[in-house]
Amino acid sequence: MPPLAMMIKPASSACNMRCRYCFYADVASHRETASYGLMQPETMHELIRRAFHYADRTISFAFQGGEPTLAGLSFFQDFVRTVDQYNTRHLEIHYALQTNGTLLTAEFCRFLAEHHFLTGVSLDGSPALHDALRRNAEGQGTHAEVLRGLRLLKKTGAEYNILCVVTQPVALHARECWDSLKEHKYLQFIPCIDDFDRPLQDYSLTASAYGQFLIDTFGLYEAAFFSGHPVSERRFDNYLSLAMGMEPEACGMRGGCGNYFLVESDGSVYPCDFYVLDAWRMGNVHQDSLMRMRKSGPALHFAETARPLPSSCMKCSWLSICRGGCRRDREPLGENKYCESYRMFFESCWPRVMSLARKVMH
């Protein structure tokens, strides 16, 4: 049996924040049940049992939301205990948590450190950039609360990285954003996802702005490497891997879909975090095995419809590197909305990526 990656939403779409660009709030609004509430113990136990029946060698459990810490520390403690009970074959287990960071406590952070969770904390650069779009339920900015959570993670020795959503304002202030985040060493810049059927917003990312952002931040990434104080950024790290003849680990850079199972809090399973919609429901851990869900009609149809690329992609000299990008950025399954962005970046920076790759290898 294969290794297994599961993304789990223990608090469904519930969140203590009201970020203006939240893609999952939009996804949840497009299904019959917007929130399934907190995951119950029997659902948690069943998904773990299914995971160990399916997997071999490695299992990765990643937790997202909404805001997953709303499930409470006791949920995660019980989860880890249950995994230990089922892991009689001594499989390699990896944990990850993506959080807004505002609800972290010292006790929670000690737990994350003890069990080697990689914690991704959402932070959109400087206070002005972050607070403009990432606000709490009372409409107040949350930058200071996030920094408090980061201090706790550092103090307890928990491993973490920064997840920065690239909105139009962030893209237009690349240097400001980079300078405010580079101390954290491990970064991931994620292009903003527009809602399914709402008009573009003032924060919506344009292709030209994103292309220039990639060019600008790669220059800063490159300079950090040569300064002797390198900063890891996931997309650029993956481009270096490609330049060195290795496969990228990022889902949207592999050229296909269907690499993990998304589990909502009621136990329903979907093929992708961006498509947790009724039409793509593959089954439920209470009734269906993971293998049966992997071979279900929705799963097969999702993979098949994601694969074809438009003729413009097939003719593009950068296809072997770009691979069409994330399916969500190609809705309604045409050319990637950031095609211009990537072409700008590759034409401007790919020789430097190759040069940097050679430096890394030697």
C-alpha cells in the first residue's frame, strides 16, 4: 500500500477571524452544510483506523480549518494517543498544523514541540499589510496577536513556518513584506484565491503584479543565499529542486491532482482542500474505506478533469517547469490565471535559478 497524506478539518469552517479573502468561507457557503461543527471522538478514531488500514511506510496528518485550534488541545492530545495505539507496524508519522496563531497557548505550543508538529502560521507581512485584510470577529487587526503566538512557538522550540497570502497589496509591497518576514527563515508565499462566483475585489491579485512579485522576491531570496543567511521559500525551493532534476513536493507544481485525502469534521472525504463541495464528496470514513473512496466516481472524475491542459500550455516552452499549475487557478479549466506571472518570472529569472541550483549542489 502507498504512503498516505490526510488533511483534516477538526473544526470544519469555524474560525475566530474574518479574513476578507478567506477561500474556505466561500467554499463552505457553496455546499448544503456550511459547517459540520467540531469533529467528534468516534469520527477521529475511525479516520485514524482507516488511515492505518490503508497506508504503508508513512502517514502525514495535517490539520487545517477554518481554524483547527478551535477543536481544543485535548482533541490533538487524544489524536496523537490514538495514532500511537494504532501504529503497531511502526510507520513513520508526520504532523502539521496550519493556524492563524491567535489562540495558541504555552501549553499548546509545548505539545506541538513535543510531538514534532510543523506549525504553519498565517502572517501577511508587516502590520499594515496584515491588519488590512486579516481581522478578528470584532473587525480589529490581528498582527499583534499572531506575533504573540509566534513568540510562544519560539520559546517552546516548536518548529514553524510562515504562510503569507499574496494579495494585490502584498504583491505591490514585496520588499516590505519580505523584510518583515525574513527573520522567520521558513516562508511560503501563497497567491490569493478568488471566490467561485463573486466579482474581483480590491485585494484580488493580478497576473502582472504577481509576476513582478515573484521576480522581486526571488532577487531577495537569491541575495539572502549569497549573504550567508539563507531564507527558505517553498516555491523557490521547489524550482531549485526542478533545476536539480528532482520532483517538486508542492501539490500545484506536480502537474496532476489527487495526492491526498481531505477529511471534513463529519468524516466526509474530498479530493482537494479547494473543492470541499457536495459534488466532489468521495465518501465518509464511517462507511467507506480509503481505497474505495480513492476509486470512487468523484475521485476519478476529479483527477481526469484536472489533467487536460489547453493548447497554449502544450505549446509553451515553460510547460516542463510550470506543468499548468494548480487546478483551482485554471477554473473553469482553461489557462492558468497566473500564466503571465510565471512566464514573466521564468523569462526573467530561470537562468539565475539554474545558477543558484549549481551553487547549492556544490
